[in-house]
Amino acid sequence: MGKLAAVTCESAKPDKGRDRLLGDGDGLYLRVRPHGTKTWLIEYEFSGSRTKYTIGVYDREGAPGDSISDWLRHGRLSLTQARAIAGNWKDARRAGHDPAAEWEAQLSREREAEAARKAAEEAETARPTVSQAIDTFMARHMAGKKSAPAIRYRLDRLAADLGERKIRDVTRKDVIAALDTIADGQREGQTAKQLAGEVLVQAKRLWRFAEAREWLEASCIEKLTRKDFDARPVKRDVTLRLDELAEVWRALRDPERCKSDPVTVAAMKLLILTGQREREVTDAEWPEFDLDAGLWKIPAARTKKERAHLVHLAPQAVAILTELKKITGKARHAFESPLRPGQALYGRAVNNALATLFARGALPNVTRCVVHDFRRTLITRLPDLGFEPFIGHKIANHVLPGVLAHYNHNAYEVQREAALKAWADRIEALAKGKNVVQLQRSA
């Protein structure tokens, strides 16, 4: 059989309806397909079995590289390269090897190694960073919850230091360092230890969430506590006297002392008169109120315990809302933000307004407090007006303790209505300076 020439390879024409084989020796053939495609074929016999193996496509320029393996992987072979492979495989057969079978085995190992590498990359990609874990946690567990913005803020403080790290690779030492940075605070002479403690609480929730999804083997921070950062929560115990609360009421009616907008003032007044939570007031929508009946129905979705709650409105509260309706009556929210039309008053706006009153010296004879202390004051002082202590807790939508909660399902609506009316009357009377005997029990 004569050797092939380059010109023969270039000019070879196909046979109609069948493959055309042009031999070169050592079992090498140029196969010309009926449609004109030219491939290199090696045919040989080994251990009694005949093998035909396509090693590549004919290409005058050939494959780059210097080794037979490089050429075979590339798959486009010149005449010279195809002859070299055929000669090499002939030598391999003489040495007792099946070259085609061994080449296929090598390719199989390489494919498995590549698949393993890609799987490892995908697994690594699937293991989220701290920031990605936070996003997933917030979407799965916190979506729609009132506490979501506060929790997001605390987790974002942690992400400022650790956000780009894989959560699996973060160590306890890393978290401690991040919390220590938070605890140092931003203001000279002040620390943010309480914030660091709050961040730790949410970080532990995040790490448990990640552990459940096998993003890490075990939480490295589960044993950390707030006391490790001198960050035990500060429990507020401020309870105003009734004359102090009346002084706040007077300040809210005095434009020289209180510069806040009327929506914020109305919200603070309703907080004083009803003892509800700040966001429950500021997020209230007009359909919740029945001013003719003097009732406010807070839906379950807006309460802390996710229990619908009925609040009786004293005449003073109805008057406040009636005046407010002249300002925001066409809006969705009763306490629509003066700065952001279409949105409720910012949750901390009322507390900020109270802080401004203290900062300006408008409340010199009032114990420094926050608006949540109005709620504690109502619960604490209602017994001074002759009402049973648990009525204040019913008004506040608290769960009664022990067997009382289990057996006593009375809503005490009549008593709650009477209590809130008496409460509003007492504050109004004290604010007007009427001679009212003020009996108080110890807080």
C-alpha cells in the first residue's frame, strides 16, 4: 500500500453513498464520508479483537502542541501528526497495550476529574457568604414582619466586617472581633455595647439558620452570650407620675414649647391616652377606626403577639382623631408622614419628637423618658384610679400569666372602656390645672 501525500488528502473526493478509505500504512486511513468530511481512522487487531478508532478530523495545518495527547485532544490532525499517532500506537501494541482502550480510559479519568472539579466549584458557589446568608434569612424568616428593618440593621452591621466571607469559613474569633468593633461605637467617649449584644442575638439566629441548611457543620457562636461583651440588655423601669404626664400633655398643646408637626403631636397624644405600642399607633389606617362608636380595631397582623386587639377611644382620643382627619383623612394612614406622602409616620419619629422636647428644655420637671414609658405608666397608674391591675394589661394586649390566662377568657371590655375614659379625664383635668386629688400607689 502506497503512502498518502498531502496533495492526495486535499484533493480526495467522496464516493457516492459510501465511505472511501485511503490507506497510509500502520493501520492508518483517511476516511472520506459521502458528504465530504475527512477523518483519520486507525484500524488494528489486538488480543483477537478488531478495533476501528477515529482519532480526529483531517486538517492541513494540524493541531497545536508537541505531544500526541495534545493532538488527540485537539482532534484536528495533519497527515504528519496522524502518521505519528499511528506509529506510536503500533509500538504500543507490540509492547502488549491496547492504545485505543488506554486512551479512552485516560479520557474517562479526565472527564471524571473535570466533573468533580465543577461539582466542587458549584458546591463552593452554593455555600453563601455572610451577606448572602443574611439576604436568604431575611427573605425566608423575616419577610413582612414589623421587626424586619431592625433585625436587618443589626445583621448589616455584622456584614460590614464579615459580609464577603463564606459563612462556613467564619470562626468564632472573627465574630468576636466584629462584635468588639461594633461595641467600640462611633462616638468619642461612648460605646455601643448594647448594640453589639443585639447584633450577637441576631447573629446566633442567622448561624442556626445556616446550620439547618447545612451551609456549615455547626454554629461556632452558639455558646457566646451578651455578658461576654458586657452587653446585658438594659431593662427600662421609668414610670412617670401623673402630674409629669400632664406636664407632657400641656407641652404638646403649647406651640411655643412643642415645635413638632400636628401629625406627630397627635400620635404622641394617642400613645398617652391608649397605652398602645408606638408602631401600632403610627402605622394605623383610617378603616381601623370607628369614631362614632369610639373604637379602634387593630388587626392581628399589626400587633406584636399577632392577636387582633380592640381599643376603646375616650372622647379626648376621638377629638384628636377627628381633627387629624382634616389633615390626613384622604390618606391611607391616619398618621401619614408629613415628609413622605403615602407612607406612615416613621416609627421612631414620635420618640424623636419627645427627645427634642427634653433637649430644648421644654420639660424641665419631667423625668427623662421615651414614648414606650407612657405605656408602662398607664399600666402602673391605672390602679391609682381604682381599677384592677390586670385591666391595664388587658388594655395593653398583654397575655395574662399562668392559670389566669388558661381559664379566664373574659375580655373585660366594659372595664377597659371605663378605665381609658377615666385615664383621659384625669390627664385632661391635671393638664388644665383643676384641683384634683391625686392618689398614687408605689410604682
